[in-house]
Amino acid sequence: MTPVLRRLRPGPQDLEATLAVHRAAFGRDDEAWLLQRLREAGDNTLEWLAEADGQVIGHVAYSPIRIEQGDDGRALGLAPVGVLPAWQRRGIGRALIDASLAALRQDGQTPLVVVLGDPAWYARSGFTPASVAGLHDIYGGGDAFMAQALRPNGLDGRRGRVDYAPAFDLLTE
């Protein structure tokens, strides 16, 4: 079965199901807790999910970031991304990321997205090391901290440290 990819609906069913996805995907509460805090702060800018037979099986969220130089308040960070264990390694996470990035490109408001994760995996969705554009994260991610311009010149004029939404500051890992 091919999952349906769609935006999150703001009802309790989608909200609770996405929290359950992250708990199961990571085997802990941290990512679900992060997602809940982003929502409570109004920092869940965009959320997409994958659904199969009416069950939420994957989820991705974007939240605002701050850039030391050249910040226009419209750049986003991609995290968390989770897929139920039984559905992992089937391309669902990548499909969610690619569909949500396409939606952001089409909207035209987001100049760039950053992510901290496996460079080889995220490169397949168009991300490159953020250091090439003069950006770095507070976590010391090196080449695992990646960026992608969503419109022409989306990275131009932006330099320095990138800070995620405040909810990320409360994570233990």
C-alpha cells in the first residue's frame, strides 16, 4: 500500500497520532515532547504526515530558526522526522520530507531550511553542508548540519550561528 501524504489537520486525532509515531520511532519520549513544546509555543510552522489505512505512520515538522546575520524571520528548521518502526526503510521519511519541501517551495515564503542529521541521507533530498554557506549550529554538528535554499539566492547574505526554536534548548540529547 502506498501511504497518503498530507498536511496535519489541527484535531486531536492527528495531534495524538503524530506524538505516538515519534515515541515509537525513537523508543523514547524526547521527540514527542519536543513536538508538543513546539506546538504549545506556536512554533510548529508546518507539519506533514503519512497515513496508511487511516493510521498515521510518519510525521515531519518544521519550526522557525534564527540566523546570526541576514535573518528575515522566514527560514525554518526541519525536525523531528519519525516513521513507525514497521514502516521504516520504505522511503516514507524521504517522501514526507520531499513533499513538505515541495509545498514550502511552492508557497515561496521560506528562503531556506536547515537540518541536523545524517549527511548522506539528507543529501538525497537536496541538502548540503551549511558550512559551505557560512552557517553553523550551536550543537557542533559539522557536516551533519545541512541547509537547502528553497528559492534562488535563498542562502545569500545569511551567515553565522543558527539557533533553533526555544523548545530545542530543553532537549537533553
